[in-house]
Amino acid sequence: MKQRILNILVALDSFVFVLLTLGVGHPGETISSAAYRSELIGGYFRFARPVIDFLFAWLEDKHCFESWLYAMTKRNLPEDMR
């Protein structure tokens, strides 16, 4: 049940990000991973990364980095499906 809720939240996050950027966001990219990617390239959204990391500090250290790394390695499929 916990995984299902997490899947729904990530899907909503990705959907909201694509709406906010008017389709510029990459498919499946979350706000957190976009903030980290923006920081890497010096984009205007880089200022959101410290705020997001602070809000999710209770969940994991370096939340945006972990989210970006997850997106980069495309670990969104089960082990037997890769």
C-alpha cells in the first residue's frame, strides 16, 4: 500500500512539473530532479533545490540529488523488467 501511494505522488509530481513548465519538462521528471539538474547547468530553477532538500530532509539526505540519480539511472522498472 505504501508503494502505491508513493507511485501516485511521484506521478502527480511529474504531472504538475510538466504543467508548470508548459511541457518543457522531461517525461517522468519530478520537480526535485529538475531542481538538481537546473543547479548542474546553472538554470534559474536551481534556487529551488535547497528549499526542496530542506523540506524533504526528514525523508532522505540530498533528496534532489537522489531523485536526479534515480531519473538518470532509469530505475523506475522492477529488477526483472530491466
